[in-house]
Amino acid sequence: MRRLNLPPAHPARTFLWPLLISTRYAVPIPKDSAGPDTMANGTEGRSDVAGYELSDRTLLPVFYLNETGQQHLRHLLHTIAVNHPHTVYAPQLWPLLALFLHYHPTHVSEACLLTLLNQTNMLTQTKNEWKEHCLALEFLGRAGFISRAEFRAWRNRSSVARGNPCLPSDGLSMQLARWAFLLWQLPFDHLVRMVDCYLLEGTKVFYRVGLMLWKIVAKLDRRSLLLPWITLGTFTTTDLLRVASQVPLTPPVLLKRMFAILNFSRTDIQKAIGNVRTSENSLLDQPALDELLIHPCTQGDQATCATYLLSSDGTSSYVHPSECVSVSELASLITSIGDKRFSHLCKPVLLFSTNRDGTSLHMLYARAASAVHAATLLLVRTASERSVIGAFCTDRWHASSKPTYFGSGWCFLFRVRPGPLSIYPWVGLGADHTVSPPPSRAPQTECFQLASKDGIQIGGACGSGPPGLSLDSHLSYGTSGPCPTFSNPCLIADSGDKTERFGSDHESCAFSVGLVELIGFLDL
């Protein structure tokens, strides 16, 4: 395999990687023609993993995948998150899966990745394992796999980093720790050949590439190297990244030189990792190391589209779809949805707004009919703008001449303002988040959605009172009250917004509607 030098576009690559994995681990891998190229199985399952926390937001290459391929990539990661809850942090998964999808359909790629995950020491699966993996390279260099001259040259080039107040005193260790990210910045031809060898020989190959990057940088003659972005005396991790992406060796030469590192074994790697754990000056517990190496795809505790579309200061790289709620409020609503596809795999889009489309219930139905996913968030703001309430509805809104209730137990009502955010899930939702009601469940507790040309309702009414939430056909008048389906109070908490009160204890009310929005979902 080291001498194969098979070009990335060679037809044999349609079966090479599955064959290597199947042969090495005696595990059957389906052939490309054994199943349809569809989304990964299991996307209906719920995941307790926050979004793609197991991936690193600074290591999300797509390797020429089109939009469909990228969508498959995210679905497969969701499947892995559901089926491997013990996998907490595995930054190598994303780039490897992207490469597999470059050559194979989803069912083959999934089988390959799951096989690798089930092997010992093939992929890091926790944050500590990842940090140990990153820091071990320095100890391999100290063990003699980097010459003394190369080590001294690197130290000289790292003098500025050691004086950087943003880094710990050992700037060398901090710069070298980024090698595990940088190897995925190699040119595509180099990466494909690296994975060829990795699938047969394991993580030793990654370390060999890391050592070669170290050697190359240590030997660079800046006077002759045509890399104008390197400034004498200020060589940093950013420069190292650019060296990796413009490595001055062809794939065959890189492989020849990295396998010329003699007497390098898994035992050496385990010793290096052991030294990381026992070193008196270990960086494992230093906050600065986490800032450098750990970048889970989360924003706070939110597992939403904010993972990919929002920056840490709350600004957005896309148009926020709602005037009713803020970015953080919308993120909180999306993470409350039981079906985690919508928080993991989708982004919110505005389907309907009375400010844009007018106060027409017929238009709301038309917009809902054109949505990619049936599920929607209905947002309602009162005329005073002091109250924002709504519902998550699982089924597509459509008018019926003979209205009957529809929807499922994933539906819920909510109040956003006045705060704090309050969610009112279905009363039949068990502690284990199952949605199957017991046989004795009363029918009035299964009144989720009702739609007609005269209005919409969420939640059946208690006796003669109003539903949990209802809107008239002009989307200008609404009511809210307690309902047995969601066991909610009146959603309007601001007394100034209550234009009428109903019930013996005035527990229900009517209100004037200022804005109605229907938020749908698009696949990422």
C-alpha cells in the first residue's frame, strides 16, 4: 500500500477503502450496488448529543462534496451520534466521512466509519483522548524521531510564540499541538494517499505525517522558499498551516520519506501518550489548551443551526427569519423540539408573515403546503408587542371541509414573552420522551392541531372555554386558555394584552394579534 501510488481518480478507488477495512477487521462492508444512495438510517431517532459536538467547528472540510453530499454527511453524523452516545468528541470523523462520501454512497460510508469507531485506537472519541493525541507528537520528537538539529531549528523559529502573552510559557508545545488539525489541510492527493495507508496501518500513519510536517518546517530555508506570507522571526501556527496546505513534496515523495522514519511503532505512540499524562508540565488541564484544541460545534448549550450559522457574539451569517423572537429565543425553541433532526440537521426559514404576506389564513396554508418539512413553529405577537406566544406543530397546516384534529405528541405550546421561556409539552409525553399514549388516555388529551377556513387551533378546549391557542381567519384575533392536551395556563400573561376574559375564574382570554409568523425548516 505504501508503494501503490494510486491516483485519486483511479476507478479502483470505488472499492479500495471498503476492501481494506473489510480485510483488516474481518467485517463485511456492503458493496456500492448493495443499497440505494439515500440518507442514513436512523435519522428519526433522538439524540442526546448537542448537535455535532463530536465534531470540531474548525475542522469541517467538505472535499468537493456538492450540497447533496454535504447533507448526507450531516445525516450520517447524526446517525453516529444516536448510535454511539459514548463518542463525545471525535474531530477526525468529519474529514474522514467527507472523504468516504467522495468515493462511496452513504450506506457504504456509514459502514466503514462505524467499523473504524468500533476498533481500539483508530479514532479519538473523547476530549482528553484528542488532547493527548495532539500533544504526543512533541514527545515523539523528544524520543528521537526528530533529529536534534531539527528540534533546535524549530525552537529557534518558535521564539516569538514563547513570548506571546496569549499562550502558555511553552509556545513550542502549543504550536505543535495543532499538527492533528493541520494534516487535514494537506492537498487532496496527499490526503487520499494518507488515508490509504491509515486504513491498513492505523494511527501510526497520522503521526508519521505529523513528524514529516515538523521536519519540513524545521528545514525550511526562508531565503529560497517562495512563500511570501512567512516573515522572518515570526513563524507561527498560521504559517505552519499554510506549509501543510502547500507541502513542497509530491504524494509519493511524502510517503517515501515518512515511512523512512525507522523503528517507529505503536508502542512508541503509547509511551508518548503516557508521557503526556505524567509530565510535570503537562498542558492537559490548562484552559489555554482547550481554547486551542477543543472547538465543539455548539453555541453555549444550544444544539441548533446556530452551530453553523451564528458567531459567538450573536451575529448571523444568514438572514434571521423572525421579527417575533430573537436569535437566542428561536434557538431555545428549536432545541425544545423532541425530534432532534430539526436542531441538528436543519435551519429555520420564514414561510409566512402577516407583515410580508398579509392577514390571510389561506396564504398561510399555501405557504405551509410549499414547505420542505411538514413541521413548523407558529409565532404570534400581540398588538402591544409585549407578548409572544406560539406552538410547535408536527403536521402540515391545511384546511379541511370537515375539520378533525391531527398532529402528534411532539407538538407543544410555549410562551416566549413575558419571560422566562415556558414550554408546555403534551401531557402524554413520558419521562423517557416516548409519544405513545396509554390505552386509557382520554381523547380530549390528543387534540393537537385543527384547521379550517375559519381559523386554526392548537390544543382542545376545556369544556366551553377556548383552545390552548387559536387564531381567526383574518389572523387578527386570538384566544388562549387551559387545555387538557398540554395542561397549559392561558398563554397571555400580560394583563394589558387581554381584551376579553372567559371562564368562571377568568382563566382564559382573547387578545389582539399584531404579527403572525410561520417558521419552517430547510435541510443544512
